[in-house]
Amino acid sequence: MQTATRVLGIERPMREEDDILYAIDPIDAHNWLDAQEYDAHHAVDIEGSHHLADVYVRYAPGTKDLSVLEVGCGSGNLTIGLDANKRVKKLVACDISRQMLTLTRDRLPSYPNAKTSLVCADISDQALFSEGAFDAAFGNSLLHHIYDYEQFLLALKHTIRPGGVIVFSEPCQQGKSLISFLCAMLMQLDALSDDPVFSAHDCVMIQALLDINRREVDVRHDQSLKLQWEDKHCFDTKALADMAHDLAVCRTGVIQTV
């Protein structure tokens, strides 16, 4: 197994179980996002995976044979498209959750294969991967779940070769504020209508969006609240871009935000 993992850029022997490699004990391989209703709750669009992968790969270096590390692959929303993408030659998809990796494994049409490996690991462990093992690292809506995202990105940069990229897509405060404003207006107008459109369930879901935005404001005034909630950040677009630039110039490599 050590020889096989070296090919993947992994520096240590790993345990294999049900076609998943484990850098951590499977008993400890879980987090609080584990849930059967995860996809529905987070509007995961598995059908759109190929298009999503195309968007990410567009930012990668010009080589045809890309070596890609996907961090926080979850239930496979991006993984399926990357596995099918012709520019991706090697894909290591990681998550800290055994349940999420199992969902991804079952959704990949031809897994196990020579191209894609599923790895249960904590990516912030800098000793896990060889330096410069990958051309690109991708993360889809992951960074806002990480408490110390700057340290996380610095650890991740270790795995990217000079000239490679790290690409994350993240929710931004500006977008959530606009959506919350429009939702509040729609709810008020609907409540005044003689023929309301929104059901009771619709109102509950919209109110949840408003509560999330209000919560982000609270976090900015009390950072200790981050420990209590799934979403640790709702990034300001400029602040995230500035941080990416600062991290990129301190060592070789580039961090892009989309």
C-alpha cells in the first residue's frame, strides 16, 4: 500500500477499506455535516457536476494531464465531473467524513478506477502529501466550514507545484445580504396579498435564509460564536481576495477565488 500511496502523492502508509483509503481511523471519520438529507438541505446538484467541473478546470494550468486534489469532496457534487473530465489524469478526492466518501464512491459510475482515489484525511495535516504533488487543488463551498482558513490554505499550498493553482468557490457576504433583502421584501409583499403564493414551508425556508444572514452579523461582533455553527465564515469578497493575494505572494503558487 505504501508504494501505491506514493503514486498518489501521499507520504505515509494508509489503511484501505471498501475502496477508500484512510489516513485517520475510520471510527473517527465523521463530522457534523453527516446526514442522509445533506444533499436536499444544501441544494446539491449532482446532475450539474460535469458543468461545475468544467468551471474549475478552466482555472487550472494549461497541461492536458492534470493532477488534481479535491478537498472536502462531500457527497460528490464536484467529484463526479472531475472524474469524467478529460483534462484530469489523476484525481485524489478527500473528505474527513467516511459517510460522505461512501456516498461519493457509490455515485461514481466506474469507481474504483485508475484515475480517481477517495481518501479520508484531514488536509490541514501538512505531512500527508508530498510537496508539489498536484497541479491544482479544488474546493467547492468548503472554506467557510474551516475555522482557521488561513492556516488551512497555507498547509494546502504545500501540495501544489510552482505555477499550480488553488481554486475555491465560496459564499460571499454581499450576495447573502442582497438575497436576504429580496427575500424579506417578497415575504412582506406576499403576506399583504389577497392570494399569497408562499406556503408555510416556503416561509420557514425563507426565514432560515434571513436568520443565517443575521447570524453572520452576530459573528463579526463575537468570534467565539463560530465554534457553535456549521458555517464559520461568510466572506467579504474583497477581504477574501486580499487574503488569497497575501498567501500567494509569500510562497510559490497562486490562490484564485471564484
